[in-house]
Amino acid sequence: MVKILKFAVVAAAAILLGYLIFSRSVGSFGKLNDTSGRKTLALDLPALKGGQWSLSEQRGKIVLVNFWATWCPPCRAETPGLVSIAKQYAGQGVEVVGISMDDAPLRAVPPFVTQFGIPYPILLPSASSPFSTSIENLPTSLLIDRNGRVARTYYGMVDERILAHDIEQLLSERS
């Protein structure tokens, strides 16, 4: 009886811990269809392949912004799913963009992009960028709605199916 009770306590604790981790990893500013609590984001950064990339120029599109680094194991594990999402939603008004948090991105990022076949833009914030100090966990991703507002924030590696579900919800919303 004592073994069963210990097992039940451990199982309940594991379920609670799993729930807390999962709810934090897909935390949001409210329901996806509730735009009242969404915050806007200004983002204008140089791109790896040259030029500037601006979130304001993406207005009308759904944008998935992924903060990552080449040295980050969860980032590396998440990348194939992001590539898949970018390809799956190409031409449907969805843009994926990566923001490298590497210390030497011009050296580290190009081989990574080639290795993983990344089709989306990679942005390079400067060391003085607010992103350099405000992003505490990698990977971190933001799902931005058509009006440039943050619809969902993901801390840690996020499953491709969750991203697809949330993108589908945003695609079904009226502008």
C-alpha cells in the first residue's frame, strides 16, 4: 500500500511539473482570438544575406520570430521543424524569421544555414541591441499576428504541430 501511495504522489508531481513546463512553453497574452491583450513589437535588423528586415514591412502577414543560436542543442533540434513550417506555409501569408544570438554570427551562422537548408531570413542583432540582453532563454519564439502584435510567446523548444495549430488559428482570424 505504501508503494502505491508513493507511486501516486510521484506520478501526480510529474503530471503537475509537466503541466507547468508545457503551459510556460506555450504561454501567451491571452487566447489567440482575443486581440485585446496583444502587444506590438518593433523589429528592424540587418539580415545575414544583406539589407534590413523590418517587421513593419510584414504587416498583413503572420510572422514567426525565432531567437536561437548555433551552439544551443534545443535550437538545433527545433530547426528542422521551423524549416518545415516555413515551407508548409510559404505563399499563405506566413513568414518565418530567425534571429541569431551567436557571438560571432558571420562565422557560425552560414554553415548552420547550409547544413539545415534554412529558407527563411536570418537576422543579426548587434551586441548593443535590446534583444542581446532581453532574451534570457533559447530558443524563444514569438508568433506575430497580421497587425504586428504578439499573439503567442514560446519559451524553449516548441513542437512543429503546436506551431502549425497556432498558425492555423491566426490564419482563420479576420484581419
